[in-house]
Amino acid sequence: MSTTQPTAGVAGAARSAGRDAAIATALQRWFGFDALRPMQREAIDCALDRRDALVVMPTGGGKSLCYQLPALVQDRLVVVVSPLIALMQDQVAGLRLLGVPAAAVHANLSAKERDDMRAMADDGSLRLLFVSPERLFFDGFANWLAARDVAAFAIDEAHCISQWGHDFRPEYRRLAELRERFPDVPFQAFTATATPRVREDIVAQLRLREPTVLVGTFDRPELTYRVLPRQDLEGQVTAAIRRHPDAASIVYCISRKDTESLADALRQRGIEARAYHAGLAAGERSKLSSDFRAERLHVIVATVAFGMGIDRSDVRLVVHAGMPKSLEAYQQETGRAGRDGLPAECLLLYSAGDAVKWRSLMERSAAEGEGDADALRAQLALLADMQRFAGGVRCRHKLISAYFGQDYDEPSCGACDVCLDELEEVPDSQILAQKILSAVVRTGQRFGSSHVIDVLRGSRGERVLQRGHDQLPTFGVCKGMPAGLLGNYVDQLVDAGLLVRSDGEYPTLSLGPDALAVLRGTTKAVLRMPKQALAARGKRKRDDSGRGRRSTEATDLSAGQQGLFDALRALRRELARELGVPPYVVFHDSTLADMAQAAPRDAAELAQVRGVGATKVAKFGERFLATIRAHGGAAADD
Ligand code: ADP
Ligand code: ZN
């Protein structure tokens, strides 16, 4: 296998033509895909050329193929380090269904599973081996591995190695030892984290050697982003879920308590929702996630504890009931929607108080000795970026792209509340902006937004009275206006540079450079709020068509195809139950939708459907074909 050293000139070109063919064949044969995404090809080339690499791709970008395909193209073993057992088990189940010999090694392994794994490794058939970081250094495992023919190491969720990231795991630190232990094996680190600091840390900590750094596109055009001021949490969440009946939805809350109360409230409104958080017993948690994956449960109200292992691909809605603590977290959590590539909605219900809550949580845990002052500063900076995103009224796709260091040239994304024209100018914006700016001036530009808002709303709280702020001319000029809404306007003024929010533990507001012109009336300030029609609009659409919006309606299935699609989904559920795997492992929604549209008549036609590989055709192609025939095939009603 030493011929895989990079070569140049004619030999290189010849090898590359051979490689193209080998990759195309493996891709079609095992996965049923026609083409690699561009970044995938570059990552795979690194592995085949035995170069180290850092691959940064958003959730859903297709990282797993980057380490799976080199194993299949070379007929060799790739070892994947992965942080979560659930994640590994799903991957192993999925690969085995594709016919790929795969196994996992972790603390909960049965003796039989271990023996199977060893047997496959010994006879050379094992292609993908998933290992938890702890297990690598346990019980002579690394020695055992050193005696095998390892083609590459893939380090999944590599940001877990950095304390600058949002998911630091100390056990990842020892992975550096692997690099010394296996000097001739290429290492490939995978992450979806944005900040340059984390990326540099990954390279340094893993001791990657002159790694090729590949950064994928972070924009997810199929996701529609909306940010609404949180006014009536339960009503807003209910309306959002009703826009996607029968589809999977995840609602993220900041605290465990919130998940419980919101799930209760949703159930009272007739939505079968369950709360999920790290405080539940392990058994209950795993039952909930397996119910969700098996499509027995569609609405989960969760803390961030829910997610990493859950790649159900047909999630159509992700709601944030509170603001997440960084744009990385937001991107990752919203990234769980639409993984099948079909349109999905991401709704953030935001109140400026969320940032205050996070700040105090972060300070508390810093005071309790988790991380140092630098780490706290790093977290507060990530939080400030998130708040700018939530409070601003500029194209969401553009802002996310910019945050991840990428240009976004479209004049309108067509998939965010701003570009979809769902916001309107608040009547008397100018006067309202002047009131807010003036309250900031009158209180001496020394207070945070909650105090300024108290003054505007005419609160007779102790802090206001003590300072005599009830005597100010701006006291009570916004009486009756919800604090959350005012907080939102403050954010917009910050976003527009008319107010400046200081850094640090107790951010205060002061005037920005153009604020005086607004106060004098020579410059116009515009404040926006969502048109109230949004929730109602979703409802009206449903009533017009006389039936509920389907999770897949965006694929433009005709009524007959929709019926077939539903039948194919039912068959998938049945197969998943028989095989003891999550349904998406059998086929993704997008594959079933294509299948319903194409209505293949035989195995050869079935194999043409995107996402259908040879092994699946052989294993259960006949049952899908039978269902299609039972539905009258392509003749359906279109
Ligand atoms: P990540 O690990 O980056 O979050 P995955 O590896 O789970 O993403 O891939 C996301 C989805 O994209 C999966 O459903 C996968 O089957 C699909 N996918 C990946 N690569 C391709 C490709 N080249 N063509 C079509 N679908 C792909
Ligand atoms: Zn937009």
C-alpha cells in the first residue's frame, strides 16, 4: 500500500483518473450517490494521499462520507474517534445496512460484540471502527490497533479537544498521544466550529502535520430562519408546530425546568410533546431518543443535551424558545433541521433577557472554577455575537455566512424573515427611537438595557426610585409596552450603531456616533417588528388547501405521489422495526420522495434513485417495488 505516496506529472494524472473511477464506483455501489460534494472530494484525496487534514463543514454537510469512502476505496480499515456511544451505534447500524463491515468499541460493549469486532479485524474485512476516546487508551487497545493495517484516523467532533470551543471534553486531550503512536497514518479532524482560535487549537493539540485545511460552505439554503420577539411563548411555539403537522420538531429551551413546563403546556394544547434533559434517568432519555428516531414521537422539548446523537433526517422545525449562547450552537442546533436537504424552518423566539440569563450562568460557572478568565471572556464574546444576530434585522443567511467567514452575494436569500418581508416598520419608529435614546442620555449612559427599559415603562422599582429616575422626563413614556419588545428595539438600535453596548460582565448602553442626529431629527431611525400575520398565515394556507401541510410538501409531490410516499414511509417504519434501526438508516425522506416521484418498476430502475445503493436493492428492494406496484406505479394520478 506504499504506492499511495503523492506522485507528480503523468503518473499522477493517470493515478488520478483511476482514482476518479474508483471513487465513483464505490460511491454508487455503497451509497447510491452520483457525485461527491466538492469539499468531500478534497478531504478524501487527503486521506488517499496520506496527508493530515482539518475539515470544517457545517452539520449536515456530509462529513461522514469523507472518512467512510477512503476505507471502501482502499479496502482498508479506518478508525473513527467519536464522542458519543449513541452516535457510534447509529453509524454502525447505518453502515451495516449498506453492507459495510463496521463496528464500535466503547464501555457498553457486550462480549459477543467485541468478539465479532475482533474477528472482522483479524480476517481483514473490517472497514470502519468507531472508538470512544477513553477506550483508545484502555486495556492495551492502542497496541492491539498498532498491529492492524490502519489506513487513517478520523477524529469526529474535533472541537471537543479545545476549551475555546463550545463542547470541551478533557478526554479528547489524550488524542495527541495517538499521533506519536501512529506516525505513518494520516489524521483527519472534523468539526463544524467556526472560530479560528478553535481551529488552530485543534491543529496544535492533535499535532497535525502540515494539515490541509478545508472549510465548507456554512450556508444552508434549505433552512428558513425567523426571529420573533418572545411574547407568548406557548402560543408561538404551538403555532409553529402546527405549521408542520406530522413532521418532526425539536424545541430547545435554556433550562431543564423550562422544557418540562413547555412540554406540559403543549400537551394541554393537544400536541404530543415530551421533555428531554440531562436530569432524566438514563433509561428514560434513551427511550425518548429511540422513540423520536423510530418516528413514534415527533415533538421533543429539550435542552442542548438532546442532539448530538440524533440525526433523524426529516426534522422540519427547530424552535429556540430562548437564545442559544453562541452562533456555533445556533448553527449546530438549527442544523438538525432539514438534513435530508428538504426545506425546514428555524424559529428563534428571542428576548433580550436571554443574554442576561446566559451571562450570569457563565459567570457563575467561571466563579465555580470551570475554565479561567480568558475562557469566560471568550464565551462572553461568542454570546455578544449571538445577541447581535438575534437583535438585528439584516438577512439571516448573510449574517451567518459572514460569521463563519464566508461571503454571501445574493441580494435576497428568499429564506429568512427579513428577505421574505415578514417584518414591517413600526409606526412612529423615529419617535420611539428618540424616546429610547433620550432615556439612555438622561440616565447618564451608565446603565444596562433592563434599567433603561424600566425607566421607559415607568416602573417604580427600587433601583429606579433610589436614583430618582422616576423624576426624569422620559420616565413612563413607553408605558404599557412589553419589556421584551422594548428590549428588541434596543437591540435594533445597537445593531444599527445608534447605541453602543459595552463589553464585560455588566454591559451598559451609551450613544453611538449618529445618535445625536436622530435625536435632533436630522437622521431617520427605522425600527421593525414582525407582521402579526405570520402565525395566522400558516393556518390560512392549511384551511385553503383543505388538508394539513405535509412535511414534504416542498418536494411538490402530487396527491397520488404523496399517497405513495406515505406508504413508503410506513414500509420504512416496518423495516426499521424489524431490523432494530432508526428509520432514516433504511432510507432518507428525500430518497423516498424521489422514489415516489420516479415510481421505479424494477431493481435496475430502483437503483437509479438517488440514495439507493446496491446492498439495499438486494436486501429490501423487492418490498419497496411491491409497495410501488400496489400503488399503481407511475400511472398514479399525475
Ligand atoms: P455531517 O456528519 O457533516 O453532519 P452527514 O455525514 O451525516 O453530515 O451527511 C448529511 C447527509 O448528507 C446524509 O444524509 C448523507 O447521506 C448526505 N450526503 C452526504 N454526502 C452526500 C453526497 N455526496 N450526495 C448526496 N447525499 C450526501
Ligand atoms: Zn435573507
